[in-house]
Amino acid sequence: MTDTAGPAADASEASGAAADTDTDIAPDAVAVGTAADGPPRITPTTRVLLHDLAVRRDRDEWIVGRMATRTFVALPAAGARAVELLGAGLSVGRTEESLRAETGEEFDIADFVGDLAALGFVARIGDHAVPDAEPPRASLPWLRPRHVRLALHPVLPLLVGALLAAAVVVLVRRPDLLPGYRDLLWSRHGSVVLLSGAAAGWTLLLAHELAHLVTARAAGVPGKMRLGTRLQFLVMQTDISGIELAPRRHRLTAYLAGIALNLSVASSLVLALAPTEPGTTAHRLLAAALLLALLPLPFQCMVFTRTDLYFVLQDLTGCRDLYGDGLAYARYRARRSVRSVRTGRRRVRAGDRDDDPSARLPAHERRAVRLYSVVLVVGTAACLTFMAAVTLPVDIALLVRAVRGLGPGHGLAGNADAVTVLVVLGGVNVLWLVTWWRNRRSRRSAGAA
């Protein structure tokens, strides 16, 4: 997301490992006290040296981040101005005076500097160097933005659109070329179908994520590909945290790059399929490949699992964390419903309304989050129900059949088919469990830290 991670995106997971904690700069902030053996004391005469930070305005806030560590925060205008003044070399006291003259309000910049240091934005405080965390590793670090700058060329979407339009015209004239599930069964040997499908599927998945990575790298974002889980799905996701600082066109291009690649591959296969003779091996192989290229696209519409289209939706609605805020609001509504059922009361106390996590959000985010929470709950419930009613029973039946198909009485072909099912299907489920457990442990470690 794919899963970007966004995007995980898929684009994949625009946005995954980055810290998106909001840092408020407000009047009457409490100063940070320091011990003699602790971090350096921040006084009005203290000057700080900031790391290379990028800044972008987003509605009424400013996104400030450090690309090297993929850490980003949303700041009000006063916070962004404070970063600008500190970066220009003004002392803490001079920065406070400048902000007071510009806004008429008092700000505790010493406390603000402490917050920036905790985020890893400060290189030095006075004469003291601030310890810096090791930056996260990027996939394909040798790939430079200049190598892939054409990925953001404005002509590229037009070429993809032209290719897609040509394929649609062919399909309108030749509807018999539309693939069906039988096209996947291009061979009478189930093991051959399973192995070839797995190889083609993973190749397309890797290409999908590479499209996210390449597009993000063209915008100067490092990006990292890794395995992840979305509900019952094993996915490959690309963390392109940092794309938040790019212009909207670049952000949307990075989020949609994987889908554009799948559509381009599918369109090319349609054009290649048209002149082939039905029933031939070439026709069957091309039809199977076409279906495999199209199969991931419905998954992208499952925005409740943070797919590529989820990050597009989040960007267009102007939400900081649509999934996290939507999940928090859904839990709040569930707790309220449970309390109402237990107490038998219909009226809601003011204190219950005060617990609403969406109340702190701006109006445009609040509306989007509340609507998305419905999609999140309904979509997740439907997805898990389908897994329990269909996917899991089918997987168990296939695995049991494969185990029973082993042995000297089933011949070489029968044993080969059984082993293939156990290796491919069983391997995917084991890999899902390992990936889920690894990511869960990483999240716990990060939370504890």
C-alpha cells in the first residue's frame, strides 16, 4: 500500500514510520528544568543550531520535518515562525521578543526548543551537541532523485491515460477479451498454475511498490519497502514518509503510482492479447497475466485498510491521521453505546461528549473522521466476516487435501501438487504470522521508548 505507507504507499503507508505528533507553541508554556548532568540548560541567551528542516504550509498549519529521520510535525503559524527565527540564528530571548512584537502574545521558546530537540530537529544547543539517532535505512539507497526525475514529469500521467484509453477501446470492440477466473487455470497441472501465479503476483507486487519508491525518490523522499499486514492480508508496503512536504501534485502522484503501474501493465496486456488466437498457449498466458494485473485493484478500494486510495482520501480531506482518528472515534462511540445499554439511559451527559476525541479536530477534519469511522467499522467487519466464512475454510480445506495427497499411493504428479500447495499456501500463512508478530513487537518497542 500494495500499501503505501503509506503507503503502504500502499503509497503506499504515505506515511508510516514518521512521527506525526503535533507540537503546540502556546502562551504560558512551562519551562523545561534541567539537572547539572542532564541536557544543557536553555537560557534567554542560548542559540541553537537546527538540522536541515523542510517546511510546507498546509491550510492553517505548517508541516515541518526532517527528511533524514522521516520525522514531521504540524505546527501553528507561530511555531513555524519560531523555527524560522531560531534557524536564522536568533537567541531564545530574541525569538520570544520577535514573536511578542509580531503576535502580541507570550511564548516560552525554551520549552519549544526542548520539544524540537526531542524530535531530533536540533543539532546543537549552545556549545553542546545534541545526540542524534541513526537515520532509518532506505531501500535502494544508490537510487538518486536525478536518476528518476522523469517519474514526476507532467507528461507521464497523460501517457498512462492514453494507454488506458486505447485498452478500453479494444475491450469495447472485443468484450470477449475480458478475463474471467477460468483464465487463471491455463494449465491442467494445479502446481504449475499455483507456482506461476505466485511468481507473477509477487513480481507485479514488487513492481507496484517500486513505482511508489521511484516516484517518492524523485521528490527527494528516501522510502523503504517492507512486508506488512492489513487485517488478514499479507502486503508489501512502502514507507514514503516525507512526501507530506512535497507539493500536492507530487504527493498524489506518489500515492497513485502503484495503481498507475497496474493499469499500464493491464492495458499493455490487452493490446498484446487482441491479435493472439483464442485457445493458444500465448492467449491463455496473456489472459492469466491480465487478470493477475487487475486483481490488486479492488483491494485498493478498501480504504479502511490504509491502501493507496486511503492516502489519497486522507490528503484530499486535509486530515492528519484519518485512520487513527477514525478508529479513536469509533471506539468512543462503542464505549458510549455500551454505557448507555448498561445504565439504560438515553440522554448523554456533558462529560461523555467531552470525551469525544474528534472534538479537538478542526471542523473539516471532524466531519471527515466521523464519516470515515463508519466506513472503517463496516468495512473491517465485512472483511473479517468474509475471511471467517470463505477464505479460512477454503485455505484449511486445501491444506488438508494437500496433506492427504501425500504418499506413495498418489504418484509423482499428485505428490508434486500436494507439496506445491503446502509450500505456497502454507508459506504465505506462516509469513503473515511472522510479519504480524514482528510488526506488533516493533510497535510495542517504539511505544515503550
